[in-house]
Amino acid sequence: MTTTLTKPDARTAGPRRVRGPRSARAGGQLHAGPVAYVVLALFTVGSLFPLVWTAIAASRDNNRLAQTPPPFWFGSNLAHNLSVAWSDADLGKAFLNTTVVAGVSAGTIVLLSTVAGFAFAKLRFRGRGALMLLVIGTMMVPPQLSIIPLYMMVAKLDWTDQLQAVILPSLVSAFGVFFMRQYLIQALPDEIVEAARVDGASSWRVVWHVVFPTARPAMAVLGMLMFVQAWNDFLWPFLVLTQTGNPTVQVALAGLGRGYTPDQSLIMAGALLGTLPLLLVFALFGKQIVGGIMQGAVKG
Amino acid sequence: MATRHDTAAPPAKEGGAAPARPAGAASDSAALRRRARQSRRWRRDVRLSPYAFVSPFFLLFLAFGLFPLIYTAWASLHTVELTAPTDMHWAGLRNYTRLLDDDFFWNAARNTLTIGIISTVPQLLMAMGLAHILNYRLRASTFYRVVMLAPYATSIAAASLVFALLFGRDYGVINWVLHLVGGGRIDWQGDTWPSQIAVSSIIIWRWTGYNALIYLAAMQAVPQELYESAALDGASRWRQFLHVTLPQLRPTILFTTVVSTIGASQVFGEPLLFDANKGASGGAEHQFQTLGLYLYEQGWVNQHLGRASAIAWMMFLILIVIGIVNHVISRRLRAS
């Protein structure tokens, strides 16, 4: 790798001289050597092995998992374990619940964050700087500091085991506001907002006809990130959805793990079922999600 | 961000856009009045709509963030039972003084610190290395990035259950591999350091790829000219990394450190589910009980919500202290 020192010069003399400020390849001008590919292969195996092994364990039975060496190839018990885990952990209902929670939460966060992010990015108002600092400050507060009063509220309203108890506190995301602000600062030219203003458009019309169309890619990415976060959220749902009967996927999985004589292959089948939907989403939209995370990160 | 006296600018434009007709007909004056009304409404819209746009966020934050934060402090000064959360008895600072004398609290604080260090430091170092490699021109680069993100898509619950099995003492894959290479059998659940390493590995596994993407994004934003001039000066790749990449990434490194520190201070699900039978105690000897888990044990197992509130505020205070130390150190570094 040390011999490649001259390469950047040779390359910049080439046709790629004119670069965008953040084109995908800026900085990555050197071809990777074999060492890089070996390291990447190791990380790939490390990232994927626990997931693949989950599927392997889910395809065996509990006895086989209590033997050495551990299994490294699929058995024949997958369908059986999946169906038992599905009914034992009430996963059908859990999927429905989690989809509702994550959908409402992500949708609301995206709408509120886009509008608030637009105001912070493009509108001038008294106290803007201070309020933005407050938004960033709220990202620093751990959720543990709010769960006790929230739990009291839920108990008082008799909302234990009801989805609104999970949904309501999840509707607000400081990260979302920050993310949309960062995107709109650079994606939405001031002139367009001003032109719409001069034409007499009200602020809501500007949001509807200018901001939403411009922000759509970022809204999609934020929606996916927030959906993942709500789908995987554990602490709060675990506290308020205590009684069995109305769990989210994560609560159902925790319940599966706490059986008195835990059947490991069933637990793995549950873990597999609970993870598959998001893995599917990542397989389909991975490129967009990666792009979104990187985009949100640059100004971080 | 500094501009404030801005409401003055748009109305001027509006005045220009609505030239008054000199004719004195009644219909014209009605139109003028309408114009004036519209203009007023327009001005009010410009002045107030930003607040309307940010208010839903702040209202929700008030209800579900700030109010609970303060109310937790209030509750921490009371004796409150989980079974009767509205029945509060004033206790002064007793919850706090009890905590300071509580071995389990200090044990949990120590565990949170060690698990925080074992999980954050290797995670960010590996993420940096990984980002550096991903920043080369690679075949199938998108594939690697998506693969690195697969653990991030896996929930804490699922990951913890799987890792508990992988780290099994008798039949776990990891001990089997260790046995193959001649190592002894490690009790990953029962012993202090192994269990903390195992719990940390769940966190490392889930977050390394995500942080690598954040570093990668920052690396790609480094101006190419800096590398070119460094190369002209004869700097090796390693020196370029040290003297160009790292300084340019400093804000990002700070950001990820802060986020990871906050995350590490709240670790809850991983130790809870890593030994599911022990539950909230974090192992038979509390050997991997974190503050988040201890809070849960006090509040929901022992049903002392007042004490749990005190733990929550202690966590917050510790975070603030760490934040201040972090700030001082990074300022020192910048100065030197």
C-alpha cells in the first residue's frame, strides 16, 4: 500500500478533476489492496454470522443446541419452530401492534420534523438560535429521566397494555428536527421560498407546495430510520405493555426468553421472525438508508 | 442564525407589490381595504408561522420530555410505591443519601462505566478503521455498507438473546471456538469481566457499522486538496491519516463520542436479556448490572419509584459531569 503514493497525483490530472463538493468518490481515490478486502471480509462475516446462526439454531431442536460441537448447518425443524414461536409469543398480534406503533410514530415524526426543520432552516424569527440549541439539548437527555412520571401518567389514565401509551411519548424526535433542518438548509434555495412569498403565498402554502416536494427524499429516509427505531424500541414498551396479550415484537421476544425451561431453538425462531421484516427492508432500501445516515452525519 | 430584526424586510416588498390605484371610486377603496387586510394577514403570517411550525415539537417535548424530567426530580424527593403511584410522601433527600450508602448503586455505577468503556472505545476505533477502508475505491462498496448496517437493523432484544446463546458456557459457539484454538472454557455469564465483555460485544456488534458510516461520510467531506498537498510534502498514507483525516474529523469524533457516551449510560436491554433468568439483577452477583437495570430493579421489581427517580437523576448528573470533563479535555486538546 505504500507504493501507491503517486497515484493521487496521476488521478487528479485525469478527467475527474472537476468534482462535486461531496461526490461519492471524493477522498476514495485509491483502489483498495488485498488487505482491505480481507478486513472487509472479516467484518462481513462478523456482521452476518450471528444472524445466520440464528437461522441455523432456529432450524434445530433444543437437544441439538445442548451438544458440542454446536451446529453449523441447517436442520429440518425450522417450519415447526417458526410456527410454535409464532403462536407461543403471540407474534401475529405483536407484528400488527408494532407496525401500528412504528407507522404512526414515524409518520408523525416525519411531518412534524419537516415543518419544524423548515422553520429552523429557512424562516427567521426571534429566539431561533436559542430554540435550536434547546432541540439539540433534548437529544442529550436519557429516556430514563422521563419514564417514571410517564409510567405514573399511564397508570393513572389506565393505559397500561394499550398502544397509545407506547405511541404518544414516541411522537417527538429532536434528531428528526435536526436532520430535516440540515437537509433543508442546503436542499431548499432561499430564492424559491422568497419567490413564493412575493407571490403572496401563505406559509402553509409554501410548506405544502415548496417544502414537502423538496424534502421528499429526506422525509423518506427519516421515516425509515424512525420506523426502525420505533420497531426496535425496548425499554418503554417493556414497561407499559406488561401483561401478556398486547405486546410489541420486542416485548414478545423478551417474554419468549424468560420462560422457565427455555427452549433455545424456539427463542431463536422468535428472534429470527422479529428481525426478518427489518432485514428485508434493509435489503431492499439499504442503499437509501446508508445514504440517509451518511447525509445526516456530515453536519453532525 | 443571528439575524433577528427581520420582520421589517418582507412588508416593504408587499407594499411594492400592491400599487394603490389613484381612482377614488367606492369599489376601489373597498379593494384597497381588502388589500390592506390581506397585507396585515400576510405580515402576521410571516411573523407567527415559524412559531406555529415549531410549536408541535415543543408542545410534545414539554409534555413527554421536560415535564417528566422535572417531575422525576420531584418524585425523587418522595417515597412512592409502584402500586400506588399517586400516593407520595415527602422524604427530602433520603433517597439520595440512601443511594450514596448503597453498595449495589456503586456497583451498578462501576459496571456502567466499565461496560461503557469496553463497548465504546473498541467500537469507535473499529468504526474508524472500517470507514478508512470503505473510503477506498472498492468493488461492491454499497454491498459492504449495507452489510455493516445489518446488525443495526437487529433489535436489542433479538441480538441479546442470540448472543446469550453464542456465549453459552457449555454449548456456546464462542467457547467451542476458544476450545479449538486451545483456550479454556470461559463462564461468560457468571464471571465479572467475561460477562461485561460479552454484554459489551452486543453493543459493539450493533453499532460499529453505523458509526463507520458516519465516519465515512465525514471522510468523504474532507477536501481532496489537503491530501494532495500532504502527498506533495511526502507524507506517508499513515501520516496523512494522522495529520489530515483525524483533525478534519474532530467534530464528528466528538459527536460520536457524545452519542455513544449517552447510549452507554443508559444500557438496559442487553444486560436484562443476556441472562434472562436472572433478569433485573444483572447476573447472580450483580456482576453486569448497569445503572439503567438497577433503576428498573428498584422501581419495578422492588417497587420503589422514589428511589428509582433518584437513580435517574444521579445518572443525569453523572452524564453532565462527564460532559463537562469531555468539554474541558477537548478544549485543552484544541488549545495545545
